[in-house]
Amino acid sequence: YLAYFDSLTNLPNRRLLMDRLGQALIASHRTQEFGFVMILDLDNFKVLNDTQGHDVGDRLLIEVAQRLLGNIRQEDTVSRLGGDEYVMMAENLGTDQISAANQAEMIAEKIRHALNQPYAISHTGQAHHSTSSIGVALFCGQALSVDDLLKQADVALYQAKGAGRNAIRFFNPEMQAAIDARSAMEVALRNALKQDEFQLFYQPQIDQDGRLTGAEALLRWLPANQAPVSPAQFIPLAEDTGLIIPMGLWVMQTACAQLKAWAESTQTRDLQIAINVSARQFRQPDFVEQVRASLEHFGANPALLKLELTESAVLENVEEVIGRMREIKALGVVFSLDDFGTGFSSLSYLKRLPLDQVKIDQSFVRDVNSDPNDAAIVRAIIAMSQSLGMQVIAEGVETEAQLGFLKDSGCTNFQGYLFGKPMPIVEWN
């Protein structure tokens, strides 16, 4: 009995489920009727185990099993794979895919609703509330193996979790293709770090008199014998996987090395380099030490290193952020607030942050000569920044008309294709 059934819930275990799934695929191939596999797990189940004990957790697992059995047909299968993960399987949903999908969705929604009801399982008698995430995969015939079918449902489950939990998601081939591509890119990204496939491109920054004041260092991925990969593709993945932390450190060290190289020439020794610092990188406990060590190792002038932070980096735990920024400013480093105006811009935090510069986002600069709203926003940012004693730089300046408007409005620093595209250091003049 224990070879085929779960000892806690008395539901079929993985071995019996796999056998039944195999039989279901054979039958589906014969009848050409659809069926579904549904994988479910309980949101935040670990918290219950950790706070109230495994005996209470076991009571919840038993109660969930009973509710699942009460919300499917007698001929369908409910199994427990282990932990808080359950798998349901249903057959004979008809030969129409849309109809089968609708039936599966109705069953999944019925189950989700049933599992959302309170549970009387705690020692205190207080009601416990739990939610579930559900992934669904349809099958028809034997085009897929049992393992592939379960994998599809598992992919859908993680999509449900990614949607905020307490949700239902269906698998589709596009979803799998996107996940496969993401996995391949993550492997390539890790290799790129080891194989020095990254390079910094520098985009000029100038003042109102047309003098070069420095550059923004922009990360580029140039795989060997392949087309460059867009930052819009690899930066979000680097954020999600944590690779942004070693990548960000490499950017900082490379920029400091460049500042030291520029210090050797009278023409470049006063130029600043601005680097982007992600929220995840900035929140690392040793980030201040990373900045200090990079400056000291390369002998770079701290006043010429500018750290660009986004609003997402400074809005969370503002007190901690301010403290960290002050530590870094004590080293002599400069701060710029990137993409200002695109998020939850607020004077209440802006006036408290030890910023030196505010950067006007290119989305406002683009239509500044044709959109009165953008023009008003740009003027307001400039006036506000000046009143707080901060320098202003506008990015994405591409035309003389944009430059003229910005100058007339009091902007003193600029960056954009009008002055130069990002370029590798070998092309820097």
C-alpha cells in the first residue's frame, strides 16, 4: 500500500500517478479526447510549518486533500507528490480544445475557491487562511511523454506564482520557449562574465558652453562571433538572477581604471565617469566597501566618479539609503538621480537625499518642443532641482531645437546623440 499511496493523506503517490498518467495518454491517443494535468502547491506553506509546527502543517495537508477530493469527479485522480504539492488529472474532456480548456479552468477555479476558505487547524482555534497557485497543462494523444506533461504543468505553476500567487495559469508553447530562451541566456551571461565578453561604451556629457565634462559608461555585451545582445534583454535577467552584482562591480572597477588612465593627460584628467548602480547592487551590505576598495586599488579621484541611482534604489528603506549615500559621499563620490520623473518622484524624499545631480529622462526630452505637458514637466524639474541646489543634466538630446529649449529653461548639462553616441574607449577622442 505504501508503495503506491501517500501515508499522510492516503492519496496516490508519484509512482501511482505516473502509472495512471501513462494509461491516460494511451487512452487519449485512442479516443482523441483531451485531458488535463493540474499541479498545485500552497502559497507560503513553509511559514505555517515554521511558526506553528509540522503537526499543524500536516493537518492542513490532510484538509487540503479532502477538499480536492470533494471538488473533482469520482473518476479523476488527486495525488500528493510530497510536501505541499498536489497533482490532479482528468480525462474525457471531449475532442474540442477550447471546450476542454474551459472545463479545466472551471475545475481549477472551483478548487482555488475551495482552498481559499478558512481552516480550523491551529492549536488556538483561530482560523487559518491559505491560498494556492495552480498550473494547468492540457494533453491529447501521446505527443508528449508523462515527464514532459508534468514539466509543462510545472512551468505553468511558476507562471502562476510569478503573477502574484493565488492564481491559475495554463501552459502554452510560447511560455516554454520563453523560459528555454531565458535559461540559455542565463548560462551565456554567466560564461560572458568569465570570458570577458563585456565592454564599457562611453557617451559624452557636455555643459552649456559645449565643453566636455565627462561621460556615462554604458555596459555592452559583445559575445564572440555573435551579434551584440541588447541591454534591454540582459540587464533585467542579470537583476533577477543576481548576476548584476558581479557585473556592477566589474563596471565600477573598469570605470575607476579608466579614470586613472585619463588622469595621465591634461586633456582628460578632469573628466567625470558616471556609472549606473542597480537597486540590488546598492543594497549589498558591502557596497560601500566595494566603492572604497575600487577607488583605492586603481588610485582614481573619487570626485570624478558619479554613481547614478534610480528611484527604485532609493525609495525602499529611505533612512538606510541616506546613511549609505552619506558614507559614500564622505569618500568624495558624486551622486546623480537617474530617470527622474518616470517613477514616484517626491519632493519629500528628494530634498533629504544627498544628491548632486538630477537627470531628466529622455522620454520627456523627446517631445519637449511639441508636447506642452513634457515641456512643463521639464521646466518644473529644472526649477525644483535648482532650488534644492542640485545640478541638472538632460539625456536623449538629439536636436538643436531640444537643446535650445533646455538651455532657455535653465538646464546646464546635456547628453545625447547630438553630441555623440556611446562608443568604446578606443574610439574616444
